[in-house]
Amino acid sequence: MSASRTSGFSRLKNNQKKLSIAGVAAIGAAALAFTAVPSNASTAQTVEPQTVAAAAPVAWGGKQAAGTLQLGITDQLTTIELKAKADAAAAKAQAAAAAKAKAAAAAKAKAQAEAAAKKRAAEKAAASRAAARKPVYANNLDGWIREALDIMKKHKIPGTYEGIHRNIMRESSGNPNAINNWDINAINGVPSIGLLQVIKPTFDAYHIPGTKKSQWDPVANIVAACNYAADRYGSMDNVNSAY
């Protein structure tokens, strides 16, 4: 082949390549123009390059969603664990508070029981001391007069040992069972009885509560007679004869 033919053939091929590239470019431009220009067909829609680009990474978006879901589940599990721990801590605190309250109630009950026991012991001791301090009176004329004087003092009835003893010796000679069956009182059915020869109406009227309600009881007889004498004469000390 001659050099001129070879050179012409080469130029032809280069021109074909240029035409081919230009044709492809023209077709691409036409395609882009077709997609950019809306069609009269009802089903045709405009597709913008940004939309196509945004829809492209489908596979990457799926992985991202899966990762987000996994994080959500992890967060939920963490929340459940934290709630369980919080509930357990609250239950433990509640149990501790209940135990503390129970212990406090037990301590209070114990303290109250001990206080009550101490109070009973103190009352018993006080009663024992009072009993120890309570005078013991002899069962004779001296003891009867002294006991009667203590009772009279509590009830503010005047009288002295000497005045009571003097009148007893005149009336009964110190005999608590003495009775007068011959005077006017005996005739009227109410004889004078006891240490100070008291008739029943007088005894009943001047009897002091806390003493025996009997004319025959020496202490009750003395106290009632002295109460009567105080009302009528000011005191048994002022009585020097039958009264």
C-alpha cells in the first residue's frame, strides 16, 4: 500500500472516531434533554438528578437503619437493667426501713415494759416503807388512846391523851366491854356502852369513817365520843363529869 493511501485511511479512521464520540455526546445530551423536558404523557414524571443521587446509596442506608435498631435495643436493655437495679435498691431500702421501724418499736416496748416494772417496784418499795413507818399500836388502853388520837388529828378533832384517859377512867375504868344497864338510857333501850359510855344514837351520829362501826370497838368508841364532846363542849378535855 502506498504512503498516500495509508495516510488517507488513517485520517478516515480518525474522523470516524470523532464522529462516534460526537454522536455519543449528542445522544447523551438528547437523553438528558428528554428527561429534563416534561412529557405530555400522564405517567411521565420529572426526575431530578438530586433525587436519583439521593436514592442511590440504598445498601448503605439499610446498614445504618440496622445499626440504629441495634442501638435502640441496647438502650432499652440498659434502661431495663437500670430500672431493675433501682427497684432492687428501693426494695432493699424499704426492707431496711421496715426493719429499723420494727427494731425501734421493739426497743420502745422494751423501754415501756422496763419503766412499768420500775414503777411497780418503786410503788412496792414505797408501800413497804409506808407499812414500815405505820405505827403499831398495842392492844391495850394506851394503844387504843394513841391510835384514836392519830385518827382524830387527821380529822381535826381536838383532844389530848390526858383528857381522854381521865374521862375513860371515870366512865368505864378502862374496860371496853363496860355497859350501863340501870340509867335512863338503859330504860329507854339504848344503854351506854364502851370505854366512854356512848349510846348508839350518839355513836351513829358522830362515827368517823375508817373506824369500825361498833360501839364495842375501843378505838371507834373513843373517836366518836371525842367528836361528840368537841361538838358540844369544845373538846373532851373540857368534860369532867357525865356528859
